[in-house]
Amino acid sequence: MKKLYIIGNGFDLYHGLPSSYYSFRDYVKIHDPELFDRIEMYLYPTSNSPEANLDLWKNFEESLGNLDDDKLRDFARNYLVEYGDDDWSEDYNFTYQRSLSEITDSLNIQLRDLLRSWIQDVDKVLPNKNRIPLDKDAKYLSFNYTHTLENLYELSKDILHIHGLVSDENSQLTLGHSQEPKPRRTEEDIKNSMSAESYEEYKEERAGDDPRIYEGEDIIGEYWENSYKNTSKIISENQFFFDDLKDIEEIHVIGLSFSPIDLDYLHEVCRQTPNAKWYVSFHTLKEKEEFREVLINILGVKENNIQLFHL
């Protein structure tokens, strides 16, 4: 019986690793309080519940797609000095853009650096020995950055860490939202999309505009691009793994949250394994019903091919 195991963060949590985004919240607050404040100021949660800030971290990747760019622009305008101001200096040509970059870079570059540092610490925690029976001859699709499969279960082959592995310093750990950014158009793109007459009119309309504002919009656009999880590209880069799933008869899902952000991967698994049996873990009764709903109505798995079990 050929098997595929799909491993989510609940697998590490089951083994006692402090790998929840709530733990990451505490880590960021201690190690980079300024970044912590920026996250809670400029990213808004996915709900309006009384525990909204906790929801921000619970659904952290989704929250990365909730940048309050209006609030960000309002802050940056404090550094947008009018041309001809009595205190004008050449540096004021860049202060607006710099204030935007400082924040967006921290929400991208600093955040990812801190994520790696945190996962390195998490990966050092000795997992408990409450092992789950796993088939060493199976294939593994892991959404985790850690080495729990390798260190505790001594697995070494047919494992794809789809979002990266913390020990691989040459690759970036994948973290991001699912909102595909709009393509940013260069001046050349705009010119080529118009007739010569229309382009001249366009330039006249923009003649009195502040170029610093347009440069600031490019900076915000870069945030959306850099924080986007391009699942189609990731699948394409790992197509060899997915193409090798055609003979899989059983799919065992352990500790996966079925986040909307990651459903593209599961769609690809389903495409390759239309008749496989699914054995899916859940932690709460609410999860049990939600997972069943996703499997049947979104992924198209036949109900009689699904078994759910408590973990």
C-alpha cells in the first residue's frame, strides 16, 4: 500500500514543540519590540472579535495580506515636506519614501530573519517521545520548517519540506499571504499601452504631481509582492514530487490546519491521486466538521474515501 503523509504544524505541537504563531508573537515581542509594535499597528486581523489581536497571530500568514496601507501613508506624510519649504534640503526628496521603506522592509526582511531565528530555537527543543506510527517507506509532504521527522522518526528520504527547512541557509523560508498582487507598471509599460497622443495627455495630467508619492506607491507595491506566497510557482518548482504521487493509495494528514492559503497544494495532491483514501487528524470537534467540509466541497474528495481521527 503506497502512502503519502501530509504533515502540518499540529504534528510539531503534538510532540511538544512551541511552534504556534502565538509563540512566535512572544518571541518577536521580546527580541524586536519595535517590529512587534509595527506588526500590531499596520497589520489588521482577519476578524473583528474581542480577541482580534490574538486572531492576527493565529492566522498570521493571512494577516500579512491585511496591510493597512492607508495608515502607513498617513504616517509617512509626516515626512513629506513641501517643495520650497523654508527649511528645505535635498534630503527631503527621499524622506517620505524612506519612512515607508523602513516599515515595509521590517515587515518583510526583518520579519523573515526573526522567523528563522525563532525556528532555529524551536528546532532545538527535544520533542516528546509520544510517537505516531509512521510508514518509513512512504512519501512525506511537510509544511513544517523543523527536523522532527528526521530527528525523532529518523526519516531521511522522500521528504519534501514545501516551505523550506530551517537548516538550509541558502533558501528563504516561505511565509506569505494569498492575495496575488497587481502587476506594477513601469513608465515604459504605460507608454507602450497608449497611443502617442494619449501618452502626452497622460504626462500633462501628471505634470503637477509629486513624484515622491508615486515612488512611495512602488514601495508599498513591493511589500505586496514580497509578502505574497506564490503557491503556483512553488508547485511548479516541485512538480517532480507531485508527479510521483500517481500510485498513492492512502493519504494520511497529521496536524494540518487546511488553511485557505495552502489549499493549492492539496488541490494538486488530489489531481494526482483522485481515488486515494484520506485519513485526516483533527484536534477539536469544530475542526472535524470544517475539515470534512473542505475535503468534500472544496477538494472534491469522495465522502466514503474520508476517515477523520482525533489527535
